[in-house]
Amino acid sequence: MLFVGVVLHMRTRSTIGLVLAAFVTASADAKESAMHLSSPAFSDNAAIPTELTCQAADRSPPLTWTDVPAGTKSVALIVDDPDAPDPAAPKTIWVHWVLYNLPPETTALAEGMKASALPKGSREGLNDWKAIGYRGPCPPAGRHRYFFTLYALDAVLPNLGIAGTKADLEKAMHGHILGQAQLVGTYQK
């Protein structure tokens, strides 16, 4: 009888552990999914307007976000295209913008954001044109997807320098992400 009681106790503890693990995971997922990123220029999974691409003024789109988790010390943004050079045969992820150390109270970026207009302390890294700042959609073939991924971080990151890349930012963010949100735009010439 004692053996059965121990087995039942172990099963109960195991079940409670599984339930607790599921609850913690659900809570973490809820925290991440609570953030919301949007643009008044285009809806999620919709076409990015031509005026925000290389075929026109090549300006960054206006972005707004809500529900940044408590404890956020900085915000980062990566814009990339996983469909380069051709969505039918993608070979690389092309980086359009690397932006980090936005103050946590920042909730928007205006259209055509320039380095001089960024909030104090914000930093930009290198895009795949080997330039600092934003470069818009300019697909050589097919309809590409552009992922705008916003990260809430529990730290202000060290300066990655003028040669800081997406990979450098991802390495610096490792273990510091409190939440994230994503907006996807598409474009075809």
C-alpha cells in the first residue's frame, strides 16, 4: 500500500510539474504575444506602398507599437527579407535595418526616420548594403516578404560600433528578450 501511495504521489507531483511547466510556458508566450507592432502605411501581410521602396523615396515606413512588457530597458528593431534574391529560390536573408537601444517609452517611429531624429541613445547598425540606416524594399525578382521584428529587452545594449550587424545585435540580445512583435509587408517591382 505504501508503494502505491508513493507511485501516486510521484505521478501527482509529475502531473503538477507538467501543469506548472505548461502554465509558465503559456505565461511567457502570452507576454511575448501581448506586444503589437503595426504601420499606418500597410497592414500585416499586405503590400508596402511604392513610395517607401527603392522605386521612389526609399523612406522607412511609419511604425507604432503597444504593450511593451514591464521591465523593458530598451527596444530593438530588425527589418529583413528572407526571400533574397528570388522567392522561388531564396539564398540569403537580406537585412534592411538594424536599430537598437530605443528608450522603452518610445512607441513609434515616424515615416522616413533619419539618425538625427531618433530618440537620444538609439543606435543603428549596418544593413546588407554595408550602410548605416534604413534601405527599403528593392527585390530583383518576385514578391518578397519584409519582416519588421521588434524586441523588448531587459537591458540597454553595449554600443555595437559603426560596423554592428544583425548578427552582432542578435548575439547582444541573447538572454535579454522580454517580448517581441512582428509585422510583415510584401513588395514586388
